[in-house]
Amino acid sequence: MKESILDVLLYLFEHYFAGESLAVSDVLGAQDTPLMAELTKAGFSQAEIDKALDWLDALARQRPAPDRPRGEHPMRVFHPAELARLDVAARGFLLLLEQHGVLDPAQRELVLDRALALDQDEIALDDLKWVVLMVLFDQPGSEAAYAWMETQIFADDPEPLH
């Protein structure tokens, strides 16, 4: 099986973050623990596990300040490298989230950084939604945005943005 960083992250998120009150920092100290053995037993290579933990570490280090102001923001222009890797639906969804206040500009940039850090040639909409959910999970004060984003991923009939 060809697993990716995203596969390891999704496994961690579904088994450790979503149902429990674990923070990203709790998992980062997990080297040589039962968690590492479980990830290996689940079929993930050590290289992919290490890349996923590095991805989470970068997410934890880049957390924007919780008292960031919201307001008018200039239009975001995507870099050619971003255009090449993010499909049209993913870019449109990201801009929609920002326009409706689900993400602020700092969070948008963090989502872009973490999405591009995935070891994938193209980041599709479904992959981007998971990255957004993981970023919002780690952001203090983003509980409502996280809950809405969670419905977008898990609900049979996602609720529209208002």
C-alpha cells in the first residue's frame, strides 16, 4: 500500500484527536510509545510516520496569535506553485471559507502552508477539507468554525455557509 502523510494524519485525527481531548502537542511527544507501535501495526512506514509528525510539529509551531483582528483584507493571489498543486475547487473553497469568516487570513495561510507540505502532487478539495479541519482543531477560539467544518466532512448533507 502506498500511504501518504495525509493517510497517517487522518488515522491520527480519527483515532486520537476527534474522539478524545488530545492536543497536537500530546501526539508530538509520542516517539517510541505505543502510538508509534500502533501506527506501524496499522501499516504505515516509519518514514511516513516521521513526515506526519514533522507536519504536526510545523502546525503547532505556526499557530497564529488568538487575538488577531478580523476585518477587511486584500484579495489573495495564488502563487504559480500553489496553482499547480491546488485544484480549482480547492482554491475556491479556501477563498469561500475566508469570505464567510470560517478562516481568517493567518489561518488561510497556515492551511495553504500545511496543504502544500503534504507530499502530494495535487491537493483536491476533499484533502484540503481535512487540512482545514486539522488546522482549526489546533486553533484556540475556532471551535465554531471547527464544528461547522466537521459537518462538511462527516455529514451526509453538509450545511451551507450563510
